[in-house]
Amino acid sequence: MDGEKRQYRRKPTGRPRISTETKELVRRLYAEDKMTCKDIAAACNISTRSVFRILDERTDGHAENEG
């Protein structure tokens, strides 16, 4: 290895982030006021908690990149 450190990339863990497109869809479906949060979650293949978290991001003024 001649004194060079070998860098290893760790495999990403956890769930992938929810895409911006899905977040926009959740907000649009909620604004239409025709579906429940449970129905929106099922349609978007995310949890009900994620639906509420996405809706809270907009009302609380949190940026999408905040963790």
C-alpha cells in the first residue's frame, strides 16, 4: 500500500429520504381536502407519521434539508 491509506465507503444505512416530488404530492393531495392522511400515506407508500412531518415542515417553516 506504500503508505497510502485505503479509503472504504460505508454502505448507506437507514431509509432513503422522501423525494421532493412525493412531498409535493402529499401537500397537493392534502390541500385538495378529499383524502385522509391515512389515504395519502397509502397512496404515496409512506407512513402516516411521514405525512404529518411533511405537512409540519411547511407550516413550521423548516427547510427540507434539516434533519
